[in-house]
Amino acid sequence: MKRILLLTILLFAIKSFGQQEENSYLKSAKTDFEKLSADYETKEKEVKTGQTELNELLEKVKNDPKSKYSEELTKKVKEVEEQKKDLNSFCSKYESYKAFYLDKGVTIGQINEFFKCECIVNNEQEVSPKKEYKTYLYYGDDMVVKEFPKTNDENFDQIIQKILSAKSESYLGDIIIPKENQEFKFYIHKEKWGEYNSSFPTLKTNPKENGSFIQLEKEFKFKSVAFEICDGFIADVKILILDENGNEHLFENRSSISFLNFSNSAPSNFISYKHPVNQSQIVNFDEFHNLRIRLSDVLVYIPKPGYNYIPNDVTFTFPTKDKNGDALNKTNPVKYEIKETTTLQNVIELRAYTDFLALFNDSANGLVQLQGKGDFYIFPFRTCPLGTDLRLMDKISPYVNFSRLDADVRGVETTFDSSLNKYTINNSTDLLQKAYLEMGSKLNLFNWRFAKSVPFRFIGYFPFRYQIADVKISDQLKNVQGLGLGIGFTFEFKRFNNFGFNYSLEFSKYSFIDYNTIPELELPSAYSVFRNEAEVYYHPDSDKKQAIFLRLKTFNNYTNHEAFYQLQFGYRFSIGISEVKAKAQ
């Protein structure tokens, strides 16, 4: 019966989701095309009126070329040209909308019902003024478009589709990179300067001090930069440069860099030499291995005022390329305006778990568990001055967990004790196993990784857990609340960027007496619980919202040696909020 119930719920959810998505696209199409149609009609009337006035002026000037209408005619021609360009943009939007909604299952007949105008596209060319650097909007996954794109831009339709499907986004800030082959200076540490200068005396050097580093006259040419943002830190930076002989070299960071503190730390952060990209190149390693690149010379981040926040984990590679395969920074430095989707499913991690034990036997574990969690950063800064990555109290993660239990096992069993004239709980750990609602948070006390190349992280945290369970007293169910406090340790291992294993150990003390007033119930004294949790996860590399999980949780009561465990399969999911409308009769 349980398996049939679960299968029915899953099939209903899939069908409902498909129907809601289809209806949502149809409603959205109706709104978009009807508004576009109304705007188009308004602009079309303006164009026709302007064209009529222009024709009248043409006749007047034709009859009297030296009249005062000549200057007025020039202004009118420019005005009508601008009106036609605006009208042309509506037609381009129509084509983009149509391509998007046809792909989502909306028929051409339905589109024609919503948009009843006939678009006539004018082919005037737009001329963009030259800027100090080119500006592009960056949406990730090489989704790049000019700030003011031409409507015949090859990427325009695709970008528009992505923009329309994003319900909420934030402007993170600007990232600026140099133009292709831009020349910059190398740096070397003061301690290495004497040895380096004596080894390579033929190099032209004019040492200039920058903190503990010396700037050399030796130059390199910029090629590309790639970096990964993880938990509020730039965890990995890779810079490709060309030396004087055209050889390509790789530079990498040794420690993470706080994203929030990037503007202050980048000028004093020097990236180390790794190796030549082509190992067959004839390169004197001694000449390069002590050289450094100042990060701010190749990468500038300017947060938007009021929006200096921490983005989701993301990887950037710059420069991107245009449709011809040419780098966008070929002739100018490039500024990327970074946009990020901030819908609920991107900010809060929502999971659903099904317990195998509850499905196939009479375990009291919840049939279905729904869990929501969010990360909020407190001090996302590296505290250790050495190469190791140590953070103290970097974030807090509040969560809520709801469990759906069968009615026949939901209540915690009790027995009447005549000596106490009260009911007592048969098994104290049932208050944890049968808790249908749990909320709390985890505060990271420290977060440590030995080096950025090590795929292992060690985290110590302080757990706060407030739980509610139903206790069966006679034939009634009464709520019992409890609070758990303790300390925990998590070991995170990564096999790939999208596949890994987490293991947690936690010691907590649970108390119930101080949080309940039930005269007829004798609650157990505070007891300590040792908790183990092992979890394997996987998600497609491009989309963490499609993740799946397999985890095992064990609970052991040190006071009376009671124990239970849960084996769960889970997945991340997104929730949809239906649009509600009222219609007057």
C-alpha cells in the first residue's frame, strides 16, 4: 500500500508539473504578445503620422527649395528614421518571442490570436559610438550579448529566451579584462631579487618596489584568465600569458581570495608561475619560476553599489568569443556586466527524501521528508596568513525539515507508570525518530583546507536543533518539543566537481523537560546522542538543481544504548507558485 501511495504521488506530481508548466507558458505568451501588439500599434501610428508630415514637408520644399521648411525637413527625416528603428525593434522582439514560445509548445495559431499585427521590418543599420572598452552582458555558459545588441545578432534570440525565462536576477557587478596581447610587468619577491639579478644580468631591469615585491621591466602579454568562485572565495585562478618569444605560460594562485574583499586584496595578491603550456617549448625554467603576476593587472572586479554580495558557486573564463571565433577583447579591453539568477530555487536548497526502510517494512522513519536550507555568510575571509585555507565562522546555514509519517506509527508510544501516576516514554530516541518537524541551524566554527589542490575539506560546526514530535497519551496525541545542542565535524571529499562524498560526526545533548508542560507525562532526562551521517551526491555539471543524493544516518543514545538508522534516497527540486486571479461574475 505504501509503495502504491508513493508511486501515485510521484506520477501526480510529474503530471501536475507538466500541466502547470504548459499553462504557465501559454499565459506568459498571451501577456507578452498582447502587450507587444498594443505597443506595436501605438508605434505604427506614430510612424504613419510622421511619414504623412514628412511627405507634406517634401511637397513644400519641392515647390520652394529655399523656403524655411528645408531645416524643418532635415529634423523630420531624422525623427521618422528613429521612429522606424523603434518599430523595427518590436518586430525583432516578436520573432524572438515566437521562436521561444514555439519551442515551449505554444502553437502559431495561438500566437496569431494574441498578436494580430503585420510586422514590416526595416533594414536600417545602427551605428554604435566608440567606447573606451566594449561592454557585454554575461549570463554564464558563454551566454554573452552586447549591452545594446543589434536585432540580427546571432546570439540575440537565445539570450532573449534565457532572459525571459529568468524570473529574478541580480546585477552582481562588472568584471574588466585587458585587451588581447596587452603588455604588463612581471614581479619578483625581494628575497629572490639579488639571486635573480645575478643569474640573468642581461635582462633590462629597473626595479620598482611594490610592498615585498619588485617590479621588473620584463613584460608579458595577456591571453586569458579563468577563475572559480566557491563559498564566497575565488578558489582557483589560472592566467595564460605570452612571453617575449611568444611562448605560452600558465600562472596559478596558491591560496584562495575573498570575493567580497577582492578590490582591496587583488593589488597585493601575486599569482605564481606554474609551467609552460607547451612542455616542448625551449624555456629556461629558472628564469620564470620565481616570477609573479599582480592579479589586479589582469582582472578587475567592481561591485555594483549596494550589491556586493556572494554569488553561487560559478566558474568564469574570459575572454569569450564572438560568432566568428574571435576573442571579444581583440581590439579593446572588455567589461562584462555579471548577472545572476536569484529565484528561490537558486537561493534555497530544497530536497525531497524517500526512506527505503519505511517503504519496504514497518520502520517508523518518515515516508517522505522535505528539507529546505540556505547559506548565509558571516565572515567570508581567510584568516590564516600562510598558504593554507582557514576560515573562522564563515557562514551559518538555517534549515527546516518536515517528515510525513504513517498515522499508525506517528505517535511516540508510552506506558502508564502507577508508581509515578504518569505516563512514561518507552523509547526516548523515538522523540527523534518520529519528529515530524525539525528546524535549526549549523554555524561553522572553522572551515579548513590544507591547499587548493587538495580535494578534501574539514569543517567544525555548532548544531542547533529544535524538534517537535507527537506523543501518544491514552488515545490522544500531544506535541512534545525538544532542543539539541552540541558540536559536529564534517569531512568533504570531491571526486569530480559534480560528484562527491560528505561524512559528518556529531555529538549533541537533547533536552525535553524544560520545553513542555504536560502534567500526566514524565519526560526523560537530558541525554546525549552520537550521530553519523554519510552522503554521496551527484548533479550534472551545468545544473546543481538536478542533484540526487544517497545518505545513511545513524543515531545512538549513550544513556541507554537505544539506536535507530535511516537509509534515504533524495533529490533536489524546485517549487512553482501558481498565479491566482479573481474573475468578477
